[in-house]
Amino acid sequence: MIDIDSLDTRTLQKEAARVISTMEATSNNIYKFNKHGYNNSLNWYKAAIKWYVDRYGDLPSKAGPGKDITFIIEN
């Protein structure tokens, strides 16, 4: 099991960036995370990552289409 709560803020940001980079860019896709993280970016990141893990079985950097995302600047 993946303990998303143990990830530091920068890791959450990068994993969430992989999530939104791999999904269709629609208002509904983004809104489903807003319900969990309204006015709290950490909860938003966690909701996006949890959705991805449920779908692909692991963190975006390790499974599914997210693992193929390359950042221009890593940190």
C-alpha cells in the first residue's frame, strides 16, 4: 500500500503534475479533485494521486502513462 501522507510537499507536487499531464484536460476532470482539496493544495495533490493510484496501481512516477513524463526542471 502506498502511504501518500508520508510524501513531502515537492514529491506531492511532482506526482500530481504527472497525473494532470496524463489526463484529458477538461473542467470535470479537474473539478473532481477540487471537491477534496478546495482551498488546500496538499489535499488536492493527494486526491489526484489517489485517483491515479486507484486507476494504475502505483504512483504516477512508477506506473501507467505518468512514468513516461519528463520534467524540464526536476526540482
